[in-house]
Amino acid sequence: EAGVAQSPRYKIIEKRQSVAFWCNPISGHATLYWYQQILGQGPKLLIQFQNNGVVDDSQLPKDRFSAERLKGVDSTLKIQPAKLEDSAVYLCASSFLAGTTFGEQYFGPGTRLTVT
Amino acid sequence: GQQVMQIPQYQHVQEGEDFTTYCNSSTTLSNIQWYKQRPGGHPVFLIQLVKSGEVKKQKRLTFQFGEAKKNSSLHITATQTTDVGTYFCAGKDVSNYKIIFGKGTRLHILP
């Protein structure tokens, strides 16, 4: 089966500019996650969708980050305006299961963002 | 707030030696997952543990979930160069259902 697709793979922007990332999960996976992974750290969950509803966005900096999954399939994550500390790899993951536990997550290749 | 600590942060072992990484949560977890991330790659799912005291094996890898569902360990027997990477644990807090990853243990194999 096809894996999780993400684009672009790399992006370099200046601070205060905006940027958008796209993710297409594995077909049939109801749950989609966006993570931020700063170099040398573990992934930090930004937002979790189940179908097109938000399950958890408690760690999403909502003053500058937004995400949507309008048709319950692919998703976009936007940063506006970007700050230097947003430099990181943004990982999208999807899973079949949801609910009180969380299912095996399949990660995409990530988008490496550099803010200068 | 909820924390998931992983120790050690780094581990260098001679090829053929054993390796263990530990994951400790400040809160009870509904389940725990382990992932491996190769340098420059993305996390790849290894296993999920759900039951208190559960032990699972995958060839040279042994995973354990503590009785209190607050800690877990991954043990690799007779490491090989292909085991190089960072091993992350991830758990879901039963009180608020938030998912949190540990910071990972980076394993380096000396030939």
C-alpha cells in the first residue's frame, strides 16, 4: 500500500513569512496527526484529527499555526508568520484506529523547515 | 504536566553487546508504542503494548510494559550495525488522552 505522502520535502523561508505543508494519509486511515520534531528531540504532537474533526490541538500555537482536514482525507498545516524557533521537521502520520488507545502510526517522510 | 522520560539519552555499544532503553512516565498510560528512527529518516513503528505487565518479543528485541503502566523498556540482544538509530517510546495519558513521545535514546554501534 502507498505510504503517507508529504510535500514539500524541504522549505527555507525568512522569519515573518508564511508557509504551508501538505499531507495525504494512507487510504482508509481515519486519524491524522501533525508533529513537530526539533533536532535531537522526540516528535511533539501539534494536532490530531479524527476524520475531519479535531481531537487534540492543545499544543498547537494557535496564534500562528493552523491546520485543516476539510474532507477527512488530506490535510494542510500552515504557519503565519514564521519564527526562527519554528525551524524543525514537520511530520505527518496516520493511523487506522482511534479512540482511547492510539493505533500504529505510519509516518510520512516529513518536511524540513528552515527559518532564517 | 505529563512527562515521558527516556534513559539513557545516548548509548554506544560494541557490536554484539546488549542494549536497553527505559521509558518512564509521570502518569498512567493507556498503551505504549515504540518507534525506531534511522538517521535522516522518519519514525517507524516497532510494537504496541496495552496490558499491564505485558512482554512481547520480536527476534532480538524484547519489549516490556510495567505493572503500573507507567514505564516500559526495550532490550536488544546481540546488537548489529542495522540497529543504529534513535528509539522512541510514545504513550497516551489515560486522564486526558494526550499522546506524548519521549526524547529518544540514540544507539550507536561500534564495529
